Amino acid sequence: MAPKPAAPPDERTTRERILDIAIELFIEKGYDKTSLREIAERLGFTKAALYYHFPSKQDILLALHLRLHDIGNKVFAELSNIDGGSESLSTWTTLIDHFVDQVANNRKLFLLHERNQNALEQVGRSKQHQAEHEDLEEALRRFLKNPSVPVADRVRMAASFGAVIGTFLVAGDAFADVPASELTSLLRDAVRDILGTRKTATRPPTRRANGRR
Amino acid sequence: MAPKPAAPPDERTTRERILDIAIELFIEKGYDKTSLREIAERLGFTKAALYYHFPSKQDILLALHLRLHDIGNKVFAELSNIDGGSESLSTWTTLIDHFVDQVANNRKLFLLHERNQNALEQVGRSKQHQAEHEDLEEALRRFLKNPSVPVADRVRMAASFGAVIGTFLVAGDAFADVPASELTSLLRDAVRDILGTRKTATRPPTRRANGRR
DNA sequence: GTCTATATTTCGATAGAC
DNA sequence: GTCTATCGAAATATAGAC
């Protein structure tokens, strides 16, 4: 019905193609070391043409940042649907479960964020801080500071968050050949061991696969 | 005996003061967005004076990188003293234990690395790749790719590594008021729950501090 | 929408005085 | 060891033709 809802069937918009190349280069070389000339060359036209689609280089990064920002909102929305906002370890388990899904499905966006934290922070400052945008990571730190939660639990929260980052981002392509469903399942098990929120009372013996078998 | 072994008692050398300011700015604004003019201004002299102490901007970053590199070597050295190099989960626990100590004691250096991965990679390339320097993180990825280790275990390894990063680096100053010894102890407990290498057979009930007490 | 210029700025780096 | 002065390169951004 709608003429162009979201995805033109055959061909991506030029703006989207720019963003595709940009995220690739920003991850590989970093935002600062990536020149507009290089982005334009890969697309087959020149630097000046980019300025028809984006008013500045920062706006390219901003567009990518907004995608990540929407994901953050989605995680929080799903969380408040399930739990009233209590900050127990079981609530945190739910949060991390959603987070695992999002990182698995948007790996490049999170890689971009991991490798360009400084540049992204400056985007958040120099552009309008439009109605407290609350980044995912800022919210994390806010949780971790909550003095009414025992330190032992807060450490577990930080550790579980890092476990996701470590497995999906820092590990690089080490798990490239592992099916996504298996990887997320294994990671969820590990997260539950960190947070102590396994469903079964006794530890399943399956996961003690230690040596060569 | 030696006239000036390592630490002049009263006053740091200018070279060290430059590195102190540089690591601060590189963490805060990023390597690329930090100008030599800014470093010099904070030290009270001008940009050109820096070139007496360092031949280029990259060499400032290189000097900081070498400090981190030495730490990586130290971790590996201690590891091979204890274990012959077997890549079991218990060996990995020992590795992470050393890693926790190093991150706790050199937080700024690891923060620098976390926030300037791209710039540091280019240092490793453009400067001589002096006898396979083997970064800590490269070694990690090499371990994680080992096909003779079950995937479930490799995920646990990556998760435990990330847990350390998450607690010490991503968490920011959330644990600034927690004594270092307590923080590392809590983190080590969490790592053991990830890797399944607790010393006691039964899970100690102390760490199930869940609610409000 | 993309092009060819060109303007503007910033920065790393050098030369040479003190 | 630090200074002033300047060079040269590279990048963002703009102006205007097609």
C-alpha cells in the first residue's frame, strides 16, 4: 500500500549506501582517520557530493549513532514492560538477555561504538543534547552506582555486561563459525552463572565440559 | 649504587610529565583529537618544545604503548611459570587472575588502550613490528580460536575476559569508592563462577546476597 | 545529484635564535 | 630546554557550473 515504507526492494538509497560504507570504514580505521574523500571514492563519486546528503562529517556519525540509540530505547522499553523497574539481579538477567539479542543482531553498530567512543561522545555534546538521550552505557553506569544494591551484586552486573561485550566484540571473529543461536545460548548460560539466576536448582552437568572429553 | 635508578625522589622528569598529561588527554578526548599544542599548554610551554623530548606525536603514544606491552609480557611470563601452556579452563583462571591484578594496578593504561584501539593499531604497524610483539588482546583471540577447545569453554573464556574489562573499564567510576582488594576479590569470585573453577565443591552461600540484605 | 574548483582551518613538523 | 616563526600537508567545507 505505502509507496516506499522502509526498504525499496531492489536498490538502497544513496544515503543508506553512504552509511554502509561509513560504518565499515569507521570500524576499520576509526572515525578520525577516515576522510570524506575515501568514503566518496568507494561509492564512485567525489567528496563534494557527500555534502548533498549530509551537511557535515559529524552528521554521518550522528545518523549511525541514532540507530544505536534506538536500540537502547528498545531494550529499556522491553525491560519496563516486564519488570516495574526493580533493580534486582533477576531483573538484570532480563536486561542482559535483551542486550545479548541486540548485540548479536547489530554487531557492527556496537563495534562502531566500541571503537569510536571518543568521537561519539563529542557528537553527543556538540549536537543538541536533545531531551536527555540517555545512552545505554550511561544508564548502565547509573545502575552500577545505586548504593542500595550490594556491591557484590553490582560487580556481578558489570561483569555480566562485560561478558557480552567480550564475547561478541572483543573476541573478534573467533566465533564467526559458531551458529548465532548456539553462541547466544552459551552466553546466556554464562550470564546466569554470573548472576546466579539459573532456573534449575541444581547445576546442570552439561556445562562442565572441561578437558578434551 | 646507581646514580638515578628509576625514580628521582622529588621531581619527575619532563618526559614523564609529558606522558602523564598525554595519557590523560588521550583518554579524555582521544589521540586524534588531542593536539600537541594542547599538551604543551598544560605543561606551561609551547608545542615546539615537545619535539625536544619526542621526535613525533606517534612516539608519545608509542611510549605509552610500550608500558602496556610490558604488562602483557609479564602476564604471559607468570602464566608459563605456573602451567606448561595447557589451555584448560583452570589455566585460563590463572591467566585471568593475573590479568585482574594488572588491570587493577594500571587502570589508566588499559583505559587508554580501550579508547584508542585504532590509533594504537596504527602505531603497531607504522613503527617497526619489532620481533612479533604479540599484544595481550591478539593472544586472547588466538586462544579463542583454538579448535581443540570446546566452543562452550571458549565462550566462557571470552566472557570472563570481558567481565574484567566491564568491571574495571566500562563501569567507569562506579566502583571508585570500593576498596581495590574487595573489588578484585568479588571479581575473582565472579570469574570462577563463569569458568566453573571454584575451589570448594559446594557453592558458598555467602555470594547469594540478592535483595536488600 | 554529482562535478570542478577553491576557500579555510588545523595540525604536525622544522629551522634557528636564545 | 624552550622559544618564535613558518612551512607543508591534509582535511572539512563552500561556491557555482553542469
